[in-house]
Amino acid sequence: MTLAITAQPFAALDPAAAYDVWRLRQLVFVVEQQCPYPDLDGRDPEPGTRHVLLTEDGVLVGYARVLDDATTWRVGRVVLAPSVRGRGLADQLVHTALEVCPDRDVVLDAQSPLAGWYATFGFTPDGEEFLEDGIPHVPMRRVHESPVDR
């Protein structure tokens, strides 16, 4: 089995890859988690957005989206196909997402049961738990450390 991971702007996604991304996000977030929500929110094609795609033998099995929010980077839509869960592949997604987030803090809204996992990447709670589409979430932040701070 051959794993490959890339981070690319929307303009670099070919139509088949874009379709696979949207299909995977819909399968997990809308169908599996039973949360009908507007997944296509207009942010995918923004120039600063990076799409992190994890493929196994050429098939999309994982995805994360990195948004440029001007003062912070925002990681979201972190998702794995049900068939590959439990193999540590989500770690690779998050590590790659963080690699494309230079010079600023990174924020995300973690589903509450995953807050401890995100903490392993240096994220800490950054606000009160809230409900989004009926699912508890915790806002989290990973503070950027300049080379001088290290």
C-alpha cells in the first residue's frame, strides 16, 4: 500500500480530486454524523486555502482544510474514511496541515471528544465549549513560536 499526502491550493485540484474531497466530507460529516450543514461554504476556492489530501493507492482516504484567516490559520474538515481509521493516519493529516501554517497562531474547533488528541499537537482550549450542528465543540489554539521563543 502506497500512502501519499499533499497540500495544495484549490486551483491545483483536478475535478476528480475535488469531487472525492467533497464526497468524503459529505459521507462523514453529513451522513455518518447526521449533520446536514452547508459544507460548500465558499471557502474552498479562496487563494489562501490549502487542501491536505491523503491517498492510499491513489484513493482519497483523508483530508483536512487550512484557511487563511488573515491573523490566524484555521484548520478544519479533518476527516478520515471509515475504512482507514485506527491506523494513525489522522496524525499525518494534522502534521501536514500545520506545516502549511507559518508565522501565525493556528486555531480550530475540535469536536469535544477529540480535544485531548488535538492537545498532542500543541493545541490548548481557547474558549468555552459550544454546540455546532448539535455536536459539542471546543475552540482551540496553537500559539506560534518564533525561532527566538524556542
